Amino acid sequence: MKNKIIKNIPNMITISRISASFLACIMFILGNFPVSLGFYVYAACSDAVDGYFARKLNATSELGRKLDAISDKLFVLSLIFPSIFMGNYLMLIPLFLETKIAYINLKTTRLTSRAITEKVGKLKTIVLFPTIILGFIATKVPSMYFVLFPFLITSINLQNKTIEASQKQLEQRLNNEYQESDNNVISRELGIVDNLNLLKNDLYNYSLSDNTLVSRPKSRIKIKK
């Protein structure tokens, strides 16, 4: 029983993120902006925490993967719609691009049984979450638009790259040519800190390479066996 509870910790964190997204929306409707923002920040941070515990406890599962995907979409929608409602129409751009990404992934899952998240998709999520939070804050603090713009531009570029990568994956999987490797997905053997460092390096390389993701150099991080 105890082991079963421990194995479900990642899923419980994911479910709490789904709940936080709903509560944030409710607090927004009730006019409590600070509490709403607090729930949104928790939901964004918990996205990394559940993955960490899933690897740490060796508790990855198909249910957890589906819950994580659902929670990400709910979080984005629950944050973007209030921003648009409050007049930040810039959020229509990431909303449209996320819808397109979700459609391609759904099509891939339907035709090939599973859509694998590409590394550029992880980069996109890391930038998108603070972008839409900043978009939400900017509706109350207009000066935050100056901070929002660079995040939004980077996020849109990464969303477009994710669309290209997802479409390419679909075509390759339909032709039985897709190969999963460290060059396009997050390493399952490295911890969250190491993966974040690699993602940070990839994002830095991306910013220097004329908006084109480059292959990362071989990591010096040693994996303990």
C-alpha cells in the first residue's frame, strides 16, 4: 500500500496542477488577481516537479504521461483566455500555435499510437509558461509588456519550430523512419538539473544560430551506472 502511494506521487502532483489551473480561473472570475496569479505560478513550477519525482521514484506510466499532457493544455488555456478577455490580444498568437501543435500531436497519436515530445517542444514549454504568465500580469501592469515582448517573440519562434518538428515526426513515423535519440528528446537517464542545463545550453545556441536549433555538443555530464 505504501509503495503504491509513493508510486502515485507524480500523478498526484500533476492532478494538483490541474486543480490549481481551475482554482486560478475561479479566483480570477471572483476578482482576486493576486491569489489567481499565485495558483498559476504554482501550476507552472509543478510541471518540472512531477517529472523529477517520476524519474526519482521510477514511477513513469502511460497514465502519468497523459495526465501531464492534459494538465499542460489546461494550464495554457486557463491562463491565455483570461488574458485575452482582459484585452491582451497578443495572447491569440500563442493560443493559435498551441492549438496547431495539439492538433498535430493528436493526429500523430491517432495514426501511430503515440506522439513523442521533441526536445524543441520542451524548450518551447519552458519559454511559453513564463510568457503567458507575463501576458497575464501585463493586463494589470502595462509596463510588463516591455518584458513580455522578447519572451513572446522567442516563444513564437519555438512554437513554430515545434510545429515543424512534430510534422516531421509524423511523416517519419508513418514511413517507419523515426528514430528516438538524445538529439531530439529529453534524456531519461539524466536528472532534472542536468536536463535543464542541457536545455539552457540549447536555448543559448538557438539564440546565436539565426533562430535555428543546432545540435548540442556532447555533454560532459557522466551518468552513474
